[in-house]
Amino acid sequence: MSLEKLINFYKTHFGEINGALFGLLFAICTLVAGFFQTIFIALCVLIGYYIGKKISKDKDYLRNLLDRILPPGTYR
């Protein structure tokens, strides 16, 4: 199978392939670490992704978030 055919196959079936890989990764993590630890890791990854995405769009997002959580001037 050539690389072009493989790329074309992935482009046409990316949802199925990514879903299967996610399921495999979740199953391996569950077997190794346990169900609740795996859910905790997934939650931390999602929170990190969300904050990272916000920081990419707005460079002052983290500073504004800390201003809302901590007393003003604490982290400067």
C-alpha cells in the first residue's frame, strides 16, 4: 500500500480511526491505572487543553484568571 493510498484512506475514515485509537488508549490506561485514575487523567488533560487554547487566543487570559481567583497583585 502506497503512502498516498494510506493518507487518502485516513482522510476518508479519520473519525473511525481516531475513535478506535481513543478507545484502545482508554482501554490500555484503564487496565494499567484503573478506571477512576484514567478518568482523572483524562479530566486533567481536558482542563489543560482548555486553558492552553484560551492562552493561545488571549495572552492575558492567565493573568486575568489569577486576578479573579487570587487577591490583586499576589503573583507579580
